[in-house]
Amino acid sequence: MLLHLPEPPAEKLERSPLALVVFQIRYDAQPRLGTLETGLQVHEVLGGKGGRLPTIEQVQAGNLSIQFGPEASAGQSIQTVGWRMLSTNRKTAAAFHVDALTLETTDYGRWAGDFADLISDALRALAEAVGPVTEHRLGLRYVDRITDLDIATAADWSGWLNSWALGPAVIDGLSEATQATEMSSAFRIDDEAAARMRVAVFPETDAQVGVVDIDVFREGSRAFDVSGILDVVNRFHVVAKQLFFAALRPELYRYLKGETTDD
């Protein structure tokens, strides 16, 4: 492990800034995932109409074909390339494409007993239905969006985010002129995993917005193994939290926990 950061706190943040969480795994193409029979089988394993994702929709792709000659014509063929299953409020979705499984939510609760369980259920449904042989890429992404702080300029983020994440906004001679900044970093986590992290601050309407966007992933072909994937993605979750808290000053952490700024 090349990343040496403290273990992240375990408690749920009362003022959680999480805007989006995405899990994705790419695998060898499974054409059967485009069939109605397989789509319904996967949906049923996930609980069907009585489960967490009761709505099922086709995911389609179109191909434009053009014929040349005296009877030239153009036409479009539509092909089902997978199935999307949605929660009742449509804020959580599982998309089973022929070559990738993507889970995303804008209604994140907790990792253990919640999103991690959805990942486990979806992977097992996929394995039961089509049994992919090879994993090509595995990733877990968190996008945090902080909008409710009473600050007026990019430089004001220096009281909330660590200096390394703010670039020119905390440099003498540049801070007053800085309207927005974006710092992108790449990290090697260990022999197989890496992470990309983007910290951006910018004005939007009448507010200053801060975004912390973290993608932890591994690439390369290896055997598709559900238990092994679950072990790795649990580790990715911890790494993503470590990187997130590395960007925060203690004042912002206390605020997100629910403490007032005067505490």
C-alpha cells in the first residue's frame, strides 16, 4: 500500500455533501444481456417489482445505415444493449449493459448495509445470469458538492479546504484575482489500483461551490470473481474516504458532522 493516510472516520455526516456515487465494472461482452429473458432474470434476482429497483427499462443503441445506388436510402436499426433498473424515486439505478455494469445513486445512505449490498446483489445477479469470464476495469467514484457555506470568494475556501487543494487561491499576489480553480491529482494506491482526484472551487449564481471528485479504480484483464471484486471495492471505499478527508480542514469536517461554525 503506497497511500499512507489515517483511517477515515466511520460516522455518517449529518450535512453530507455527497451528490453522486458510481460503481462500474467492465467485462467481456455478454450478448445475452440484450435479451428480454436475461433482463427479466436479472431483475427478478434483484427483487423484481417488489424489490429496491422495481422499474425495468431497455437500454438501446441505434446504428445508421446508408445504401448507395439508384435506390439510395437511409435507415436506422435499434438494438437492445442492456437493461436499466430504477428505484421508485428514480435516484438509484443499475444499468446492465452487455459489457459493463454501472450502479449510481444521488440518494446515498451508507456504505455497509446499503450501497455495498446493492453492489453485491447486482454482481451476483450478473454472475448467475451470464457469468462473465473476464474483468477489464473496476471503479468506484464519489462526487461531493459543497454549496452551503457563507463564503464570497475562492480565497475564502482556505478556511475550509487544505491549501494543497486550492492552488492559486491561496498564493500571495494571486488569491485576490482568483475566481475559480481546479486541482487534479493522480495517485498510485498499490500494485494494481490507482485514483484520480479533482478539487474545484468556483462561483455559481449567488454561492461559492466546492467539488471533491474521487475515482478509485483498477485496470487490466483478470478473472471475474465476485468475492474478490467485493473485497477490492470495499478497499476502494476506504481509500476514497481517506482522500476526501485529506482535502478537508478540521473546520469543514466539524461543520459536515453537524456542529455549528461557532462550536
